[in-house]
Amino acid sequence: MDVVREPGGEAFVEPRAFAGRRALCRKGSAAAELLDHPERLTTPLVRDRRDEPLRAAGWDEALDRVAGAIRGCQERHGPEAVGVFGGGGLTNEKAYALGKFARVALRTPSIDYNGRFCMSSAAAAVQRAFGLDRGLPFPLEDIAGTGALLLAGSNLAETLPTATGLLDELVANGGTLLVVDPRATPTARRARLHLQVAPGSDMALANGLLHIALREGLVDEDFIAQRTTGFERVRQRVGAYWPDRVERITGVPIDDQRRAVHLLAQAPTGMVLTARGPEQQAQGTDTVQAYINLALALGLAGRPLCGYGCLTGQGNGQGGREHGQKADQLPGYRRIDDPAARAHVAGVWGVDPDSLPGPGRSAWEMIDAMGADGGVRALLVAGSNIAVSAPHAGRVAERIAALEFLCVLDPFRSETAELADVVLPVTQWAEEDGTMTNLEGRVVLRRAAAPPPSGVRSDLEVLAGLAERLDAPPGAFPVNPREVFAELVRASAGGKADYGGMSYERLAPEGLFWPCPDAQAPDTPRLFLDRFATEDGRARFVAVSHRSPAERPDDEFPLSLTTGRVLNHYQSGTQTRRTLELADAEPHAFVELHPVLAHRHGIEEGDMVWLASRRGTAAGRARLSPDNRVDTVFMPFHWSGEGCANRLTNPALDPHSAMPEFKHCAVRVARVEPRDPRRSPPS
């Protein structure tokens, strides 16, 4: 039912479950094909020796092999030598169980997940500015009602197409859409104003927009005084970002800078949303902070139809980072180095707080040290395909080869599974109950729709079987998702991501927004209406300065590469490249470049071209488009082999979030001559 609330005298409508307006994107509508796909794994696979192929095995043999390898590795090298790598697509129950398995059954600090490569910079910035990280502090539906939306680094039309209608509604309602992106994407073409920045220059743009807002009297001084702290340092810092300097750095014309500020500041309400573009940089946390500073200075936070938000990138991108998969976290967004947090979670788990390990290495740091002294020697991977999705893929392959043992849980023989010593076939989305937490912070219950194939087990069953073999306390790892969720609720209670008042019964049919600490009290669709989650209740400005990308173009590598997604594929493509409809629609890797750049290199539409960076080479069919900047090429990251864009990308890390710099590296391009059967990369 619709309920009107009136905080501060302003009325708005209680949200219904959005769920893409009950629609599915193309990937969702085709997903059922994977349930009985001919390549679906239905029996464990083991490798007797590294130089021999994987063979079918029974579950007891496979689990015994994994448990034995873990024991042997820890006896030789210590508990931390066994690592766990999770995924942002796992249900809350599986993410929670994976974190508990690492800390209780393995006693290892070595756990992280692929969400480190996705939303970690925004999470770090939001924690710093607001004291609480929830992707959106308001329901998705609010986007359609805001007066102006600045969308930075998101091609929503292809990456979250079911939500694109909200942008159209916003415009139909008289609102203004502004898009910041190096490419004229389908999303940017919807905008009233497209700011086509050079890759890696977002921080300079955001500082420059705030400079103009200050100079032209557009900031909300009352909001700044009443609800924020730290603005004077920001005011001084952005004084150096005069418009012509920002134009030189970003390529965005001065008139467009001014127009953007006025459109955003003069709207009655407004939002600033970021996605991977600003975040997947070696200075991503500070870049997001610059956009937050802009939103706060304009008073676009802490009131209805306003706010800063992050668009998450995976099916459970929000929930996956709340309950213990991250190297520094315990359930409920608790810090693992906080004694009170350790005591609370240890009490739920029935263990001594001192037995819990401390923080471990971040995702890339763990991968980069695999097989080395002091690094992980045996790795368990669940819900991720690091051979394709991690940066500097050549280095990843080297480090996987250096492992003593690799176990992968997957429904398919992914590129990472092909390198494993043991592969365990696990259930898919339609074959298990579980909860997911979407980008709004809404926890939803997903019911099983079909039984799994014979021979397939759930991740929870796999972890329970391994825990038993590793002498974990009996019953410590339940296999019923409802029972696991009930334990997660107790572990998260009192934390920042508080699920304490939730249950499977209460989640049906439309879910609940966290924090939800009480079973009798309402949940929290909108955060920060009265105060921010900091100690003093005020949002924090943080002064930041633009820094160039970690790797700049030069004479040897004169172009900028940016990577991203396309409509028909998802993540590393393990599933979508096996879906006939999607694979037919986008069968091959491609390199998108401006026609002027293509002409300079003698490249025509459809030619095979090589890209080379300091780390490796990748190839794809040329796709000519004026949507690109002339100095920039784009390559999606969904393919493996020579089409793997992450052969090129730079693992330089953000110092706050440990996010690699996926969105920018220096490359050169060359046409592959048809007469050359070896297709040698450019020299």
C-alpha cells in the first residue's frame, strides 16, 4: 500500500518493490536456458596430476581431495596459506557462510571477493563521507521524481536496462539528465547534456563544477552550515580548478561545465550517481569523494528526492559486501579489527574471539602473491572467474600456475575452473532459496523454482562437507538457507547493515530495507533524512586533488583504453557466452574506436585489430564509432583468450579501497594483416 510520510514537511510516496517494473532484461529472460545447458557440470572433476586432464569423480573423493590439500598446505605453510575468493553474485547466505568458513573452519585471514573490483571505491568514500555504505540511500523509484540527475560513469541503458525507464520518466516529468562519460553511450544520448571527459579525469571535473558553483553563488550555504563539516578546506582546494584548467585536463568545454552546474543547482531537487567509470581508478575513492563534495555543497543530500548514490554492478553486489567476504569485514558491516565486533560475531559462532584471524589482503594483493612466500598456496574460488575478470590476466595465469592447489565451485567449466585441481558442480539461481540485497539496500527473498540436476550440490552443502572433514564443530555450517539466514540476522544485529528484524516470512513479498533492527518496527527505505551516520550526525567534506591515471599515454602507447560491459553479456561471460540468444547477438570481442583514429591506422569496420599495453595484448574486431573520443578506445571485458581485455588492464591500486585501475591504461593499436596467419601483435 502507498503511504505518505512527511519528514521535514515534504511528502513522498512509500516505495513498492521496483524489480524492473516486473520486467526482465535480455540476459534475465534468457537465463533459464542455462539450467539444463549441455555444458552444465553434474559431477565433480578432479585432476590426478597437473599435466593430466580433469576427470569425473564422486563427491566423497572430491571433497576428501580438497580437505586433504587444505590440511597439507596449512601444515606446511600456516593457516593463512589457504585462501578463499568469493563473488558478488552469491546469495547473502552463501556470502555469509563463506566468510564464516574462512574464519572458523580454516582460521585464515586470506579471504576477499570480486566485489573488490566493483564497488569498493564508492563504499570507501561513502563510509568516509556519510558513515554508512548503502548503494542508494533511497529507493530506485525516487530517481524518476528528482529534478536533476548527474550520472557519472554509468551506461545504465546497457548495464541495468530494466531501470532505464526511470531516466525516461525523469525527463517526462520535467527533470534533467546529465551524463559524464568518455563515450557517447546509449545512456549519454538520452541526456540533455553529455560531458565527454577524458578517461581518468573525473576528479578534476567534479572539483571544477564545484569551483563554478562557488564562484557563481550556487552552493547551499545553509545546508553546509547545518548538516556538514569540513567544507572550508574543500572551498580552498577547489579554488585551483578554474574552468579553463579543467577544460585542458578533461576536454569538457567551459560552457558545458557552467551549464551542468546551473542545471543541477537550480533544480528543486537533485541526485548525483556514480558507477564504475569514476570508481575503477587508482584514485577512485577520492574521485567519488569529489562527486559527493559537489552533491553536499549543492544541498543534494539528506532530504527527499536528493542524494548521492552508487550503482552496484553485480546481482548481490550490495549484500555480498556486507556479511564477511571482504578481507577486513565481519557480518553486518562490522570491522574485523574492532574488539566489540569480534566479540559479538564470535558469540554467534560459538568460538573464542581471539581465535578469529585479523584482516587479510585485498583481492588483487592476494592474487598477486599466490604461490609466493607468505602468500596463498591453496585457493578456494566460489562465484568468480578470476582468470578473466581480474586485471593483468597474464599475471593472474602465472600466479594460478604457482599455486599448490586450486578448487573452483561453479556450474560450468569456466576459464578458472579449467585450471583447477578440483571442480565442484554447484546449484544455480533457480535451484535454491536465498536472499539478495539490491542496490537500494532492499533485502529480497528468492525462492527455488526448479530442482537441481542429479549430482549437483549447493555451495552451503559443499562448505558443510568440507567443514566436517576439517573437524569444525558439528552443526556449525547448516545447509538450509533459512537456518543460515536466521544466523546471519543474529550476527548482523546491531551492526551498520542491521538485518536484526528480518525473517523469510517478513521479507515476502516485496522485501525490506536495512537497517531493520526490530521485528515489530518498520524498515528504512530512505537514509539520512534526519542525520547522517557519523558520530556527530553531519556529513563530511574531504578535500581532494586531481591526480593523473597511474599510467599515462606516451610515444610507445599513445592511446587510452577504457573497458566496460555490453547489453548482451555479463561479467566474465561464463554464463552469457553459453546462452545461444546472447552469444548470437554479440559473438566476438570487439574494439571500438573513432573513425578518425581508425583511418590513421588503416583500419576499417570489421578488421581484426590488436591492442597492446605494457602487460600484454588482446584482439577484437574493429567497430568504428564517433561515440568515442579520438584518443580513446573501448573494449568490453566479457571474453577470454585473445579477446580478453584484462590482458591489458593495469592493477595499480587505489590506496583507500584497493580497487585496480580497470578504467584506464595506455595502449597502442594496429590492424592485423589478413595475410599473417600468426596474427602477431604490433611491434
